[in-house]
Amino acid sequence: MIRVTALNGKEFYINAEYIEKIEANPDTTITLFNGKKYIVAEPIEEVVKKVLEYKKKIFLPPTVGDQ
């Protein structure tokens, strides 16, 4: 899950596994596989960065000292 901010300032979490696409229209719009769309305050680059960080935590084995 990644934390994002709605345009009204409320933070919420989106399951990164369900993201189909991320667009700038000009606001950042996240579309899930089920067709649900969320418009968030973060720039598209920040959302992509959060998704990549999440995927690294899930799929990469822990390194020494990460306990």
C-alpha cells in the first residue's frame, strides 16, 4: 500500500498492486484495474517513486542490517 493525499488534504492508502495507470490531467490521476479513479495532490513522479519503493520492499530480499 502507498500513502497519497486527496485534493482536500486527506491522506489515504491505495493498494499499489491494483494500479493500472497513472496520468497527469493536469492533476495526477490514478486508475485501478477495476476502473476506479483517484485524483491526488502528489506529482506523478512522486507516486511512481512510492510505487517503486513499495515494490522493492515486497520483492527484494532483506539485506544484512535491515532487521
